[in-house]
Amino acid sequence: MPTVPRYDSPQVSPTSLPAQPFGAPVMPDIAGRQSQQTGQAMQQFGGDVGRIANDMAQQANQLRIDDALNQAKEAALRLAYDKDKGFTNLKGINALERPDGKPLADEYGDNLKDQISQIAGALGNENQRQAFAMHSNDILTSFRGQAIQHEAGEFKTYALSVSDGVQSTALRDIGLNWNNPDAVDSAVERIRAETHRQAQLLGKSAEWQDAQARKLTSNAHKVALMSALEQNNPAYADGYLKKYSGQMDADDILAVRGHITKEMDNRVGVSAAGDVMGRMQPRIQVSEGERAFNIALGTESGGHQFSADGRPLTSPKGAIGIAQVMPDTAPEAAKLAGLPWDENRYKNDPAYNKAIGMAYFQNQLRVNGGDLPKAYAAYNAGPGRLQEAVKKADQSVKLNKNDPTVPVRTWLDFMPQETKDYVAKNMNEYDAGQGQPARPTFQEIDDQLRADPRLAASPARYNVAREEAHRQFEEQTKAIKQREDDAVANAMRGVIQNGGRWSDLPVAIRAAVPPKEVDNLLGFAQKVSKGDDSTSPWLYNKLTSNPDTLAKMSDNEFFALRRELSESDFKHFSDQRAKLTGAAPGSNGPGDLNTQAIKQSLDERLRMLKIDPTPKDDGGSDAARVGGIRRFVDQYFMTAQREAGKKFTDVEVGQHLDALFAKNATFRGWFSNSSGPMLGMNAGDIDSATKDNIKAAYKRQGVDNPTDAQVLNAYWNMKVARK
């Protein structure tokens, strides 16, 4: 640092005056005046020099003082704002708790005071030190005030931060302990106390404190209420709101009340849907044991609890009600059902009577190892009678071993004729898939929901219940369909393997088939046994016209189509389905038809013949006719491509179709025959002799009554073969 020059005492150098010339004599009066003037000049000169020296000394002192003050100010600035050591960069606890234990203002004030003392010690005289001390004290005082202000600000910020933390912790405690009133009350008090502290720190009014405390308290209760709802306990939340609503804001109350109402509506709606679906369950999902028992009910009582005169239905032997349980057996049956014995309900409540009958029947199934005929016999004639018959049958077997001439008799041979008929009838119905009650429609379910008093006053609850019931209904319907599709497919595979012998299928497979499909499967079994490998032209048209239908089918749904498709056509659509679903890649070989081009070109030419290529999908004659044409055309292209050794392009498809549609045939008329496009004819257009020959050929193949589509297909093949 440059050093200011020191001027501790005035320094003045004597100046020489010009010498007086010698020569002419000087008059005395002149010499006296000159001497006087010279003295005055010397005196004036000496005063000027002194003043100059004094001014220079004062300037030098001031420069030294200013320089020292600048050093003090720089030290204060460094201690305040230096990025590493300045106190303004100390935040939070670092500003409030210093390593030496001193307050921030004392620590940094002492530091600045020490630096000021060092600066003062470097000054040259007392005057400089006194002047510097006076002004540096102002710097120190201002610096300490700034440090105190920063410390106070950081204390306020830190205290508010701690207070916010306490409130946040209290909120978390409420969220975790929402169902503990003592913990909630304690947390609310902590929130209120911290709000008071914040008001003091911020200098807020009492009104602000009350408003802030209410706001935070309301939010705390809202957290507890939402936690209760998240834990699926709207009933507790409802009670909590009633207790603490006086401490909450109106907006929070309305918001939470909306959530509670929604959850309550959801819970009541789901419960109502579950109740209705539970009552409908016996008609939706029926186990094999229930189905077998339903058959017994029909045989025993016709499904009635009361006779025509309104009295409990009673058999000649004394069995009562829909399940026809004997009075001496009924208490035991009630115990098996887990129900208290109630004679009045036994006689007058069909649900109670059926429940104890079901329990008794299932027990007979268990006792007899799942042997359904024996369970039926025990239910009808009593378990004692059955045991006696079984013993007699065992004795018959032993007698036959000793004497082969003694016929072997089964346990059923030793039962009463009524029981024999009862068992035979029930088993025939069971094997035929009966015993399944009419499945309810969703409209029936919806009607019960509308009648539920819990839902009547709240559209929101009804909507929840309806949606939930519909979801369950659809899920169960889908599961039932999948199970039925599996049963049909299993039965079909069994029939194909055994050559069409339905009765040879295991009882479990036949029993699993839904009743509505039994006749169809019996027809399929007859078709297989006769070797009938025909295709339904209506189905062929449906699958060809709507290929997306194939892609949407499950494997078992598709396999069920085998009942109406020949083996070759089933394979054709199976390959097409595999390509549509991505299970198999497409190919350009002769065995892969250009199905899109064939369909588009064929549709155009059918329209030219005034034939609708998209008839109603209702199994009618129009759909069968178009289906027969499509099947014939596909078969034609399969043969033509094999002969050509390639898959036809779009152009080649059009050329071949033009050739097919150019073929004419003779149409039989009432008075005269006419000629027209072969593919535009009906079965009735074929002459009688030709038609009789075609039918005879089908009969030789085991098809006694070929369809019109089959006859046309054979005729067209004859025409194409004669090209």
C-alpha cells in the first residue's frame, strides 16, 4: 500500500536575496526606508511559509485518516459479505450456533474491532489516531447492528422452519393415527401452539392467529378423514366428521363429506349388488351336486312346497315339502345344513325345506363315495334300505362264485320298484344334462336392485350397484360359456375318436354338456357314425363373408364349428384363422388361397347375376345358396392352384372367375328349358334325371337327404369336370 508522506513539523529553507550593488553613495534617508521595507518583506514571507507548512500537515493527516478508514470499511465488508467468511452467508443454525459459543454479532464485532485496532496502531500521530477512533467507532457500531439484524432474521427463519416442521410432523401423526382420538387431539394442540409461536415471530394480529389456527386444524382433520377413507372405513370417517366438524372450515367439510358420501354410496351399492347376485347364484352357477339334487326335487315334489289345497305337500309315507324329507330325518338334516331345527319352517318355508334336503342328499353322496345312483336310492328309500340291498348284492356275488347257475344281481335289483324307477329316471335326466335352472337375465337382477330400499333414495348408489352387478354377471356368464364350450369340445373330440357313439362317452363328459347342446351333439354323433362329412353352406358363407369372426373365436368355440363343417373345410378355416391371429405366417404356395381377391371378385360377379352376395345371416335359403357358391369356388381354386403349382394373383383370380361364370347350364322350366350362367342356377333348375343320379350317389356315401347346396355343388363339379 502506498505510504502517505509524513509532515510532523514544518520545514522551511532560507532564500537568498539579490546582493546590493556597491558604488554610488546612498543617502541616509533612502537607506533607512529600504531597510524598513526589506524587514517587512521578510516578515511577510515567513508567515506565508508557515501557513503553507501547516496546511500541508493537515492534508497529510487527513489522507492518513481516510486511508485507515477505508481499510476499516474494507475489513467490515469482508467480514459481512465474503463468500467464504462473511456472516451474511451463514444461514439457519450455522448463524445461530457459532463454534466459539459467542453470539454472531459479538464474534464478528470482536473480529472487526481487532482489525481496527491494528489499523489504528499503524497511524503516525495522536491526532490521526483520535480522528480515526471517532469515525471507526461508527463503522463498528453499524457493523454490529447489521450482524445483529442478520442473526435476528436467521433466528426468525429458523424458528419458523422448526415450527413448520412441528406442524408437518403433527399432520403425519394424524394421518397415521386417524383412528386414535387421543393422538389426534394431541397433534391438533401442537398445531395450535405452533401457530401461536408463528404469530409472535411474524408480528401478526390475534385475528390472524385464530384464522391460521383454524385453517391448519381443519386441514389436519381433513388428513385424518381422508386416511380413514383410504383405509376403506367410511363409517368411521362419517362419525369422525360429526365429532370434529366444529373445528373445520366449511369448504373442507363439504369436500370430505363428498368423499364420504361417495364411499358410502360405493360400499352400499357393492353390498346390494353382492346380495342380489348371491340370491341369484343358485341359478347362475350350479354345481354337479346341486344339479343332481334339482333333478331329485323335480321327481320328489315337482318343485312344490304346498299342495293344491295350500297345505304342506305330504307324501303317502309322510315326507313333507319341496325336498320330501321325512319328519324323523328332518332334524338330523337341519343339523347337517348348519341350521337350527324349526318344525314350522320345515313345513312352510320352501327355502328352509330345500336347504335341509340338499344337506341330506349331499351327505348321501359323501357316504356312498360319490356314487350318484346309490345317493338317489338312499334319498328315496332311506340309507338303511340301501345298505341292506348292497349286502344282498354282495351275497349274490358270493353265491355265483360257488354256483355259476345262480344269477348275479346288483344292489338295485333288491330295491323297491318305486326306487328303481326313481333312480332310472333321475340318472337319465342327469346324463342328459338336466337339473340346470333357467339362468336369470340381467333384467331380473336389475329389477331386484331397483326394489332394494337401500338404493331407492340414491341414484348414485343404484348406479354403483348396477355397474357392480353387471360386472359380476358378465364375468360369471363368460366363465359359464367357457366351461360349456370346453364341455362341448371335449364331447365332440370323444365322439370323433369313438366313431360317433355318444352313449360310450364317460358319464362325466356327457353330464358336463349343457342341456341346450345335447341334441346338437347327438346329431353330430349320428353324422360321424354315418360318415357324413358335409358342410353347412350357411355357415360357410358366414365365415367367408366375415373372416374377423374367426379371429375373435376361442379355440373351443372354433372347434365346435366342426359339427357343421367337413373335415377339409374345417382345416381350411383353421388355416385361415391361424393366419388371421398371427399363429401361422401366410404363404404363397398353391395351398394358400388368395381369399381377399376371390371374395371381392366373386361378390362383383354375383351382383351382376342379381344375387345378393351379403344375404341376411339367419340361416335362410339365400345365405345357404351364396354359401354353396362360395364353397364351390374355393374348392375350384384349390384344385386349379394345385394343377398350376402356384398361388393365383388378383388378375389370375379374375380370369378364372370369368371362365367359371361364362359356363352355361340348362335350366329346367315348366314348358321349356333355357340356358344361363351355371353359378346363377338353383337346385330346382337341374333336370330330374341328373338330380336323381346325384342324390343316389350321395346315398351310396351314407347321406340319405342331401341339401340343395350339396346337390348344386355336385352338379357344378360335374360341369367343370366336362370342360
